[in-house]
Amino acid sequence: MIKKYDEENKLLIAKVNDKYEFCKSKNKITYTDFLNISEISVIKKFLKENKVSNYIFYGGRENSDRSILIFYPEKFSTREILEKNLEKILEVIKIKLPNNIKYEHGEILSGIMKLGIKREKFGDIIITDYGADIISLSEVSKYLQEGLKDLTRFRKSEIIVENIKSLTKIKNEFEDINIIVSSIRLDNFVSELAKCSRSMAEEIINSGKVFLNSVNEFKISKKIEINDIITIRGKGKFIFNGIEKETRSGRLLLNIKKYK
């Protein structure tokens, strides 16, 4: 099955397959580094094709941008995994900045990257009222903590490592927008959300830049359902919130929630 993937994805699938085989042979939990939405999409397809069910994707919070893949022995339940093992795999690094300092996501990220830590070793960076929460693999969290303390921009900050359960819960913020489409096909959504022509929307879809519920979608005529999440690389992430009305010309006025 691995042979049909291109070279980049073939290496990714091979690593995932090794994790799965180790879990199956040793009857132990295994997990990957953090994965981006493109990698998750490829892996989901591979797992579905091979009828693998004893896994979860987890990034520390609901709708994480980056997640790890966890395989667990079939004797376990997902609930048991969440309660007993996730706390051992992920931790949260809390950066508490001085009162007069505020950093954006990019400034936190650039600081981490200066430490030479690979991007796949840490997940989402959540900007909080006091600074930031960084979701990290437990294996690198202490190193990351000490490295951040040495950076000039964080020297007056308190930086602590805590249980993943202490992650600050930030309510997703949305911008309400309306679009008008002739039908609820994927290409119509992409055209309106990316503010481009239908032919350009088709090119965007064919180039692999569109994800439907975190899975790469290439079918331009795919029907979109209410609550589906559409991600367009470089344009944002959107939820189809419903049909508001049909216009006199028979077109549809849709309500969309765009993640801020």
C-alpha cells in the first residue's frame, strides 16, 4: 500500500506504519510527532484504506491546528487512553509575561525556532491574557522551558511546565460573513471564500489546498453539509453555518463563520 504514495508521503506513511506495527506487536501505546493538516489528511486516508481503528488524533484541545497520532492496543478504550495516558505524552508550557508586554503568535514562534527545536515537537501556540500557552511533547518540554528562559525577550517572564489539563481554554472567535452561491458545491464555496473565479477555485482545489473536515478534498462538485469545516490554505478556516434564504433568482444566501 505504501508504494502508491509519492516520495514525501511515502516516508510519512512508512513512519506511521512502523508506529502502528510496534503498537500491535508490543501491545503498547505509540505516537507520532505533531502533524499538520496536510499530513493528517494523507494519514487518515491510509488508515481508512487499511481498516485501522485503534487510534486517535490529539492536539491538546478541540479543533487543534496541529495534532499527534496515537495508536493504542485494541484492549484499550479511547476513554482510557484520554484519561490515563495523554497527560504523559503532552504538556503545556505557560509563558507569563510582565504586565506591560504582549507578544503575537509569530513572535512566540520565532523565539522557539531560535532554540533549534523542530516544529513537529510542539503543537499549537495559544495567546492568552497573561502571555501564551505552548502545547509540547513531554519529551522536549523541559528543554524548551529552559531555552525560552535564556531568550532576551522572555528573561523577565515566568515560564513553567504544567499538566496538559491546565491548558487555558480559549473560546474560538468567529467573524460572521454571508456568501451567495448557485448551489452548495465545494467549488462555489471556494470561489466566494477565496474571492476568486470559479475556474481559479477549481485550480485551488486541484492543487490540494482545500480541506473538508481536515481531509484533502479534490472533488469540485462535493456537496457541503451544515457544520462542515472548510480550510483553504492561505485564506483561512470556515464553518458552513446554514442557509439564510433563497433569493428571487434562485441563488442561496449562506451564513459562514470564519475563524479569527
